[in-house]
Amino acid sequence: MNQLTRREVLEMAAAGVLVSGAATAVMGATDERLIISGASGQLGGEAVKDLLARGVAAKNLILVSRTPDALAQYAKLGAVTRFGDFAKPDSLAAAYAGGTRMLLISIGNGAGPRPVAHGHAIDAAKGAGVKQIAYTSWLGITKGDSQGIAADHVATEELLRKSGVAYTFLRNSLYMEILLPQAAKMVADGKATIPQGEVLVGYVTRGDCAAAAAAVLATTGHDNKIYDITGPALIGVREIAAAATAATGKAIALAAADPNAPAARSFAGPSLAFTSTAVADLTARPATSIKAFLAQNRAKLAS
């Protein structure tokens, strides 16, 4: 899917073409209607494209956003586009009406405390008859993380467990995209510093997270399951530098950090220091490596 342009995906969807090698879509289920919350966002938009590329009919998509006008291209294909705002819970019942499966993409804090906002969405989806909710959660929970960024996700997972609706937890690692500025700086400087006590992380691309989410929504057998969504290998400064060199041809000298220097602030902790095969298992293709990712983004490394 990631090799296709948006235009190609839309043209294939309009023609009813199923991408070769894609996993089986919801089995002949003309009655299955798939809700994407935050469909105009980056992850939501990628998930929509993946669903279309899998052969899910646009007419079976309910795309919900605070800015539904941004989804006009999908409405032209037959998708239903609706306004829905977690901060306006009265908007959600109508937004989710008729849906049977839902991708609940976790939000920022703009709509108030996240578990409360997510709870509004869960209650509305249940009231609308949604029978499965796939939620984009946090990888660290698998290793016992329950503080900081994990706390809201732990609370939301508990709300889903108690809701009576079948759940699927997509516990995503940190996005690989956040490494681009770091890799670009390495290329520009020709050097990089390995921090003291560096924790290697199974960074994953946003596209792989979207593809995994689309697979869970468009195929059966995922009720009450948990998937750890990671890249294929643990990544640190050495791995980023090697991939940046492979992409650009520019050598990057590595040096250890001054042991007396303050530690750099990072979200990366021991609870993220593992990988899984979930992306490959769900999508039938390997998760994107840091080498492939930086090669795809070569132009951004030199800018």
C-alpha cells in the first residue's frame, strides 16, 4: 500500500480494484460498515487509503472528523463523511450511526482529559450498535508501563474492557517519522553522539500502524486481542547513522557522550525496548526497517 500514491488508491477504489496480495477484506460483508474516527488526520487518512486498497468498498466507510469537508475526495467515491467531535459528545451518536466496526484513534488533550473524551466515543459507538472497537494504544503497557503517557491509554483500555463491546488494542510504538530531524542533523554534521544509557526502541512507521489498523478492521478474528505494533528491529543512534549513510552515502562519525553531560530528554524507556512480528502477521508484509524508511525519505535528509 505504501508504494501507491493517493491518486492511484482513489482511482483503484473507484474502479473496484483490489490490490494484488492484499489480505481478504471483510468477507462479502455488505452489511459491515467501518467507522474511522479522526479520518482526516495523518493516521486516519492512511488507514482509509489502506482500506480502499484492500478492496473495502467506499460505500462501507463512515469517515468521522471535526473537519469532514477535508474528506470530500472520499465522499465522491461513495463514503459517508460526518462531523464528530469528542469535545461535543452530542455529535457522536449521529456520527457513528449504522457503523458495525470502528477504529478509535487516540487523541490529544484538546477535548479534555483523554479517557473522558475516549469514553464519550466508546459510549456513543456502543449505543450505535458498533460490535468491535480497535483502539490505538501505547506499546509500553505490554511491559507494565502505567505512568505518564501510558496512564491515559491504560484508562481507555479499561473503559473498553468494561464496555461489553469487543475490543482490539493496537499498542503502537513511537513513530519512526520522529527520527527524521535527528537523521538529517547527523547527515548535515557528519557526526552523531551516542547518549549514556541509550535505550533502543522498536520505532514503527505511521504507515505500518495504519496498515495494521486497516487489517484489524477489514478482516475477522481480532475480537478481544492485543497487538504490539513495532518496527522489525531495535533502533538507536548507531542504527540511524548507518541507515542515513546508506541513504545518502555520507559517512557519519560516532562518539560516546560526555559521561558528565545531562541526559537527553526522551520518551524512549525500557518498556519500549522490544519488537514484535504483529505488522507482518496482520498485513502479510514486513514492517518497514529504518534503512528502508530513510531511503524513502532521502530528499528530506539533504534538505
